[in-house]
Amino acid sequence: MYVGLTVAGCASLVDIIPSRSMTDSAIVETQVRIGMQLQTDSSLPQTIESLPIRSGYANRITDGWRRPLIYAVNKDSFTLTSLGKDGLPGGTGDNADVVATFRIVKGKPEEVRP
């Protein structure tokens, strides 16, 4: 049996998967790709637009509302942020910011949990 998704089928998944879940997935995927860059260059990338591509993955750098993730670099850490549905700082529910901070430990990104 052949199982495949058409472009229309993939587009309909966007309507099924909650935007917050798509945002969380994009943050994790971007963090993994930053880790790949660290292994190659031993430094954090200046931008996330030039990250290496992972075959078989979405490689999205946008949140569930199709806005670019905000990437900020510190000395040995970085933050990936989505401003939520409304695109404004703060908020609650779907409008709440999604922020993930990662520090570099032994050349790999590790999430900083509060």
C-alpha cells in the first residue's frame, strides 16, 4: 500500500496541528540545526537563515503563525523566541511568547530550564 501526502494534504495538516505545537517543533528543529552548525564550525551562526539542512525534516525557522523565529546570541548561549499569535511581546494563551534558551555545553546546545 502506498502512503503519501500531496501538497494539499500537507497544507491541511497545518490546520490540524495547533500553532503552539508547530512553534515548539520549529524551535527544537532549529536548535538541532544550530547544533549541526556548531559541530562543523565550532561557533554559533550569525543568523538562522544559513543553517545546514536536515534531510527528511521541515527545516522551518518560522513559528506556527508563519512569523520568523527571533534568534539572539549571547557569548555561549542563544535564545529562540516566538511572540505568539499576536506577534507582540507578552500575552496569554496563544498570544503568549514562546522562549527557549540554550547554552553551549561541550560543543552542543543544551536547553536552560527555569
